[in-house]
Amino acid sequence: MATGYYLGAKAGRQRYDQINRTIAKVKRSEAYEEVTEIAKAKVEEAAEKAKSAVEEGVDKARTVIESRTGDDNGQSTEVTDLGGYSSSR
């Protein structure tokens, strides 16, 4: 039984090493670098879109709050009516 475990573990390690060599080879390729750069650009683009969406949402919320409180000069006012929403979590 110990022999079977040893041989299986050795075969497993050899396969593991083979996979790692293949991964290292792929990472050194020009195609991998190109795809990685494209992916990074897409992530940055998505992050900018998300940031813009959040900023737009904040602006809309500010407009609603200002319309409910009558404040349009940018000064801080207390909001008493949250439209059914509670400020406590």
C-alpha cells in the first residue's frame, strides 16, 4: 500500500511540475502579454464607468435632497424626511 501511495505521489508531482513549466512558458509569450494588456485596459475602462455611475447617482441623490429640503446653495442641512427610508442600519 505504501508503494502505491509513493508512486501516485511521484506521478502527481511530475504532472504538477509539468503544468508549472507550461504556465511559465505561456506567461513568457508575446500573446499572453498582449492579452494581459487588453484585459487591464478593459478593467480600467469598467472602473471608470463604475466611478462615473456612482458620481451620477450621488449627484441625483444630492438633487433630490436639495429639492426636499429647499437647500440649493450647497450648505449642509438636516434631512428629516427620507421617503420611508431609515437612516439607521
